[in-house]
Amino acid sequence: MQQQQNTGTQQGMMQQPPSVITTKDHLYLTDMLSWNLLAMKKAHFFASQCSDQKLKTELEKVGKMHEQHYSKILTHLNPNQEAYGIQLQ
């Protein structure tokens, strides 16, 4: 068997995103947004219920991280507009 030589770039890597995405990609992006939104909401909820200040601070950090991920995904999907759907502080 003959091995293919690596030309320095990964095979299948796109240089820029396609103008149209597949249904499967759309569903995956929807899932990623949903997962991050749910994780953000749960972290903020549990932080509000927590009496341990150290744990509360960590939960707030987790919630903020998921909020940033959510916004970043939206920014990649529509780079010409501000992130919408949630209010960033």
C-alpha cells in the first residue's frame, strides 16, 4: 500500500466557511446553542441558590463561560450583527 504524503495542510480543511450549510450542520449548531444556553441558565440558577460563596463564585464563572460560548457561536453565524438572544453585561 502506498502512503499519501502530507503537504503541510490537513486534508478536508476549509479555507473559508461555505455560503450554505447542510441540514446536519444546522442541527448540530442548534444543539450547541441549546446546550450552552441551558448550561448557562442552570449555572446561574444554582449560583443563586448556593450559600457557599466560593462555590457560588465558581458557578457564576461557569455560567459566564457558557454565555460567552453562546455569543461566540452567534457571532460566527452572523458576523455582521451583534449577538442577539441574550443580554451581555
